[in-house]
Amino acid sequence: VQPRLVQSAGARQPGGRTFSEVGIITLNPAVADSDYLGAGNVTGTTTGNIGGTGGSQAILFTTPLAGNLTATTTGGNVSLAENSGAGVANLQTSRAVVTTGASANVSLASVNNGVVVNTTTDIGSGSANITLTAAAGKNVAVSASKSIATSGNVTLNGDNVDLSGTVSANNVTIAPVTTNQLIQIGISATDAAGTLGLSGAELDFITASSVTVGSANAGNITVVGDSTALTSNPFNLTLTTNAAIVRTAGDLLLDSGKTLALNAQSGIGSTKAIKTYAETVTFSNAASGNVQIANQGIGTMTISGSNATSGGSITITSPTGGASDIKIGAAGISALNGVTVVSVDTNGGSIVSATGAMVTATTVNLGVGGSALNVGTPGNAINTTASNIDARAGNIYLSNTGNLANTNAVATGGLVDIQNTGALTTGTGNISSSNDTVTVNAGGLVTVTAGKAIGLGTGTTTSVTGVGVDAQGSIIGKGGLTVNAGIGTLNLGATGGLSNFGTASAVTLIADQMTLALGTVNAGSGAATLRQSTNTRAITLGAAGAGTLALTDADLDTVSTTGI
């Protein structure tokens, strides 16, 4: 009978087996010499590490284990590897049964084959972190009625993963071994050569706080059908790939309060939006492609993330006929690097924002489908850093940093409130409300392009404030009009006009300099007030006057009113 071996630090080779830099290892064969590590049982018990100091080195078995291997530790790590050569049976836990203490970690690996949990004594106890790693092209499997259970984390590394038994942990990571291995997720997902498939039924075997599918080396992740199982054992879901996240069919169904994180390099739903019921979504796309995410739920989806693609876009939508809101999360939404677009739209819901959240892009479209209830809320506007804005909703509250070259904001039945730190130009757009208030405040020149307007609407009260106002188009306030150019000049071009549309509402013009002669000022039957912005500034009537608010006869003749 082969003698009992007790090995401390150092190296020894009993029967061709090498144990290097380890704690205490005890191997007790229960059969004859010829069966040792072949058909017998091998038991190792220690309070230190099994497989290497700190768990960094594995005990390597170069022949398959036909008997049972039981490694028990009350405080150390367990690291076992099988290197039997290609073509032999997988490393199975019927041959490698592991129990651990509360602080131990477990690693089971096969150099050439798969790793299968197939034992009546399940892996794990306490808070152990458990890792199973198969060889490239091989599978990691948990057989039916078997389980992996720990309050720590579980990592399953295999190019195919077959879950017929349960996995219970704090966090579960499922990742391929081969670089650029494809991944499918959803009801019709299947394992195949070159593809790791996770069906809804397999996901239903996982009980965890969070599940990560993929890695920074994985290939495309494709949603191929509904993942209804995600609502059975609710967890947060992260999809990570070095390529793209795409969808051919189905939705990612997450339970109430759960988070979906999407991390890709070359697009997230670029050609077909990723549909989800998640209440919180984060995303990151780093290199190429677009981002398209569709909220399928009926509550509020909070979303934040970035697309660093040059010329790329981000599109966030809610379903037609839904009443769900989209909330810009605290981290904001950013489209960077070139001419980029962020579009957020909801049909029947509102677009709102966490306090201080920012939407950053060259062009920001908010509610352009025309069915949003609100864009922003009183006291909590949608904050943007954009050159072009198009917003359409019942009420619109916007706060932009920078200069706006094109501004279109149409409130259907409510108000428009735009606060801008720099210059503001209507460009190709209009700023209007059908029957409420339009307020525009800019830290620079406000320009109304010829043929465009600020105001409009029955009963609309309009207020425009800037450091100078250049009206080549119209500024209209049927319920009252105030135009304040501050210390700048209020200028009317040949096609420019300021009007209360012939009503009795007051028209008030404020500026330290006015040039009105080329345009028109229509105060209807209301009073027209023209005054300086700086309190001590003098006013000159009927002629030019340096350093004063000079109103020439031609300027005054443009004003149509019953009293001035």
C-alpha cells in the first residue's frame, strides 16, 4: 500500500505527482497501489490551502479521476485542475467533490475537457467564491437535480454552458473561454460550436443578486427571444462584450426594481432596438455603431450611459400607446466624438430628469414623435449641452449650456421655458405654445431667423430675454409680449415683427439701443412701452443720440398702437 503523505512547503513528487509551494496536503488512498489516483478515493483535509499558497497554484492531476476526490478546508482555498489530455471524459464533480469553510474559495478546471457538476454532494458552503473553467470549445454543466450553492460569487467559464441544475450565489458570471465566442440569450438560445447559448429555462435555474453574461473578450451577444425567466428568480443583469449587443427577437424581461447594464464596443441595438422591461438601464458603447433601447414597461425607466462612437447616435423610446415615463439618470446621457444625436421619445408619458443630470450631444431631440406629455418639470428642466434642440410635448422645460444654432420647441397645450447660457438662434425651428406661456432666456444674442417665430398660439404670453435681440422673423405674444435685449440692441430686420396679434395685451420692449425702422411693432389695442434697460440711461426721441436710447421718427413710426 502506498504510504500516507504529509507535505509542507517545498516540493515532492510521489508517483510522478508534483506538489509545489503548498500548505499541508494529506492524501490517503483507500485502494491498492495500482489503483492510486485511478479508481480509488483520494481525500485531502487541511485548515490551510489545498492547491497552492493563497490558492494561486493548483494540484494538477494528469490522469482522470475514476474515484471520488473530496477536498475539505475550514479556512483555506481549494484549487484543483485535471490535465488528462484531449478526448477523455470531462472533469466531473462525482470525481471531485468539494466542501469548504466560510472564507474559502474553490477553483475547478480542466485543461483539455469540460467541467460537469454531477454529484449528490454539491459544491460550496459558506461564502466561498466558486470558479469552474472548461477548456476552449468545451462545456461547463450543472446536471439535473445537482447544484452549486454559496453566499459568495460563482463564475462559470465555458464556451458552452448547460444549466439543468441550480446555481445559487450572490453574483454569478457566465463567460466564454475563447476570444470572440458568440453568445445567445433568450427563449430559443442554444449551445453550438462557436456559440454559448443561455435559454430562458437555463436562466431560471439561477438565484442571485446579479448575473453577468459575457466578458471584455466575448463576441456578439444576441437577444434571440423573450427572457421571461428573468422575472422568476429576479436579478440584475449585465451583458458585456468586445463586439456588439444585437436583437433578432424578444425582450429582456427584468423584474420590478432591477437593473439592466449593457456594455459593448461596436453598437447596442444598432439596427434593431434592444427591448426591455427593466426599471433602470445603464449602457456604454465605446468604438463604433449606434445605441437603440426601447422601454416596454408601463412605469418609469431610468436610463443613463454614453456612446463614444464618432458620428454615432443614441435613441431611447417608449412603446406606442404606452404611458411610461423615461427618466434621465443622474449620470446623464452622452453622445460624443463628432456629429452625434441623442433622441428620447415617449408616447403618452413624460421625459424627466434626475436633478443635475445632463444630456450631451451635438443634436438633442426630445419628444419629437409629438405625443409626450412633458419634457422636463417645473424646477427640474432637462439639462442639455447641445448646438441643436428639437423638443415637442405638452409642456417643455429646457436648460442648455452653450450656444444654440437651431432651436425648435413646440408645446401642444402647455408652456415652453428655455434657459440658455449662451446665444440662441431659432435657425430651422420655431419656439411656440398653442395656448400658454413661452419664456426664452439667453446669456447671449437671441436671433429669430427670417420666416421663423417665437410665440404664436391663442392667448400665449411671450417673454424673450437676451444680450441683444435680432428679430429677422416674428416674436408674438397674443396674451402679452415682452422683449428684453438688456444692454444690447433690439433690432428688427425687414421681415422682422413684434406683435400681440392685434389684441389688447400689453407690448413691452426693453433695450439700451433699439433699431426698429425696418420692421413692425403691432400692439393692437394694447399699450406699447419702450424703455431703456439701464436705469440711468437717457432717452432721445426723434433723432439719433450717442450713449442714449435713441428712438428716431422712423423707429416710432413702426409702432402701431392706441397708446405708446
